[in-house]
Amino acid sequence: MTYHAYLQGMLRREITRVMACYADPDSDCELQLLKRALAYSPRQEPKTPSLRVE
């Protein structure tokens, strides 16, 4: 399996999950999708090393 095929499959599964989420009227899908998005995003900016010499 190529990386391109892997990404296509991953995207297809994610789109299917989102569509199924919005199809259910009793679902709290916005909250679920927000939690998933926050799990994938970096928590904080990487800290740059200080250039100060002690």
C-alpha cells in the first residue's frame, strides 16, 4: 500500500465518521469532533532555547 492510498483511506474513514455523526439528530457530534481535532493538534508551541549566556 502506498502512502497516498493510506491517506485516501484515512480521509475516507474520517469523512464517513463525520457524515454519520451529523446524520444522528441526538448526537453531540460537534463536541466529539472538537475533542478529536484537539487531540490531533499540538498542545503548545515548541519552546525555543534561550540565547542568553549565564
